[in-house]
Amino acid sequence: MLDEQMASKEERRMLYELEQIENYPVQYVKDLQYLRKLMVEYPSVDMLEEIKKFAAHKLDKPLKKKSNPRLALRRKGVHRNVSSPVEKREDDSTRCQSL
């Protein structure tokens, strides 16, 4: 089990949501480290909301034994909410023009 002082209230809520997903192999320390990594990589994404959407998606398409749930969370949840490389290039060019 996870030490209460090790995770923030928000992190505990995210872990709780992951626990509710059928066949999600919860490993508290590993999942906490992974969630923190995602939050650093994607600071503008509401991670709790994305986990809830992912959980709802998995109600109709449950995880299988050979599923990679952490990768699926990244692909189906977090990654899809990030700007495409084209949008990033446009943002960069706009930033350069303003200089």
C-alpha cells in the first residue's frame, strides 16, 4: 500500500481512479512515479480528468491480460490532448515573428 505522506491528495485521487479500472494492475509506487512523469511532460493536461475518461472508455473496452495499461493511458488519454507537431511548429513561428 502507498504511504499517505508519499502522495498528494490529487495523486491519491488519480490512483483511486486507476484502481477502479477492471484488470488495471495497480502498483502504487510505479503508478505514482508514472503519473508524476506524465504531469511533468504534459503540464497543461488535467491528469485526473484524463484518467476518468480513460476509465469510462475501459468500461466498453476492458483491458486484456496482454494489455499495456500505462501505455494505453498515455496514448488514449494524455497524448491525444497535446497539440500536434504541426500546431507546435505554427506556435514556434508565431513566437519568432513576435520577437
